[in-house]
Amino acid sequence: MYRLFDKANYDLLAVRKMAYMISSAIAIVGLAFLGFRGLNESIEFTGGTFIQIHSSDETVNTGSIRDALSAVGIDGAEIQTFGAADEFAIRARLGNGEASDNAVQETRDAVSQGLTTAFGEGAFVINAADAVSPKVGSELRQKAVMAILLSFGAVLVYLTFRFEWRFGVAAVAATIHDIILTIAFISILNLEVSLVVVASMLLIVGYSLNDTIITFDRVRENLKKFKRDQLYEILNRSVNETLPRTILTSGTTLGATLALLFFAGENIRGFAWVVTFGIIVGTFSSIFIASPVLLAVESKWPGEDVRGSRTMTPEESATRERARA
């Protein structure tokens, strides 16, 4: 059977500085965009207007309604069927999306104008229009942040018990790296941040941690198996040995997310973008970030088996041997 990256033997830790530079460049650009224009938050976070409409035109669908609203300046509206096929629920905002009576009326008028222009007079009826408060979204955002922080704490406890705290620190550092770069990606593309996108961030945390832990499990096995080898060599060997699994898992998962990205509806396109990038950056960090961080942590705080004497690179080891000679 064909095996991808069979007997891989790449010096992956040798390019860790380049990996740091790539990550830093993306983070800096993304944070600059974030500081300049902020996040494009959905009405779940900013507030807006909920409008329920009934259409008598069978050709009307969520896509045509979205196009009609975009024509009058309402972008990023959330549109779903509401009960029957001719009933639609629209969550939209104008301007800063304030949840006030004036904002509701202005949004209602804009929606009515856009639908009339697109489908003609009498093609629809607005059954209800109400303000949507951002309070629920704000609460869920806080809970999402808390969930991420708790997951970091749980990972540290688990890895301290299963391995040791140094592995936990490296795994959490790699995951924080993934979150920062994903936020930078969202900011650069100006993707709308909805609760679905927040859910995708939690998914990325789980995916990245799982991938890193599998690599670290192989590191632990090789530390016991190759007791005379430098930690640099053990980390390289471990990443190479798990490389087929890492690439195949990421590749098959990307196939599913790319299908969502190109063929799914507009409502989950932001989710597909974020998850696709998250898988790529999570794979990158598992290969090029997590192990170098572990090497740095072990160099400063050696493990119980005196791995501090094994954290040198091959070049440093050769220099020491020449000095002894």
C-alpha cells in the first residue's frame, strides 16, 4: 500500500525561525487591520432588526432576497426560511445597528424598498419588525472566551498528568498561536463575526490541540526509546513519524471544508472560511511551532530525565564535542 511521506526524514526544526517570521508577519498585518477598522460583528453582537416577511412570488428565495437587500445597502443580512417555504426571517442592520425604534423603522423601510424594486409591488408582506438586542450575543461571546480559557486549563492539567507540564505549555502556546492567526485572518478578509464563527474558533482549538497531542505522544515514546539522542533529534524524528497522519487528516478534513466553502449557502460561508484557515494554520503549528516551543521550554527548564543536556541542536552538540577534544 502506498504510504504518504514514507520514511520522512526532514530537518523541520531547522526552519523554525522562518516559521516564526511567517506567523509574526500574518499576525502583525492582521492586528493592524484589527486596530484600524475593528471586527465586523454581526447583529448578534451589535444589535439590529428582525423582520418576518411573507412572499406571494414562488421565485423568491434567500439568495434573491439577499441580492435585493444588498442593492439598498444592507449587507451581511441573515436570511432563513421561517416555517413555510414562502415565509422568511431577515436579521439585518443599517449603520451601527443600534436596537432602537428609529433603527427598526429605517431598516424596515430599506427592506421594503429593496424587495419592491426587485420583485414588484405586492409581491411580499412584512408581518413583523422588531429590534434585536445585542445582549444575548454579548453573553455568548463571554462564554466562548471562558470556554477557550477553560480548555487551556484542562489541557495543561491533562498533559501535566499524562506527560509533564512542559508539554502542556508548548501545546497551549501553539494553540494560542493558531487563535491569534485566525483572528488576524478574519480581520484581513473582514469576515462577519457571528456566533457561527465563534463556534468555528472553538472547533479550531479542539482540532489544533488534538493534532499537537498526537505528535507529543510520539515524542514521549521516543524519549524513552532513544535515551542517548539529543532532544532536537527526537523532536525531529517524532514530527517526521507523525507527518503522514498529520497531512492525511488535514487533507481529508480540508476536502469537507472546501466543499462547504464553494457549495454551501451564504449563512455558513464565514464558518467555512474560518475552519479552512484554522485547519491549515493548525497543521502548520503542529509541525513547525509546537515542537520548537517545547525545545525552548526544555532548554530553560529541563525535564526529570535531565533532558536539558539533550536540548542542543546538532551544530551545538558538534561544537561541544570539538571543545572537549
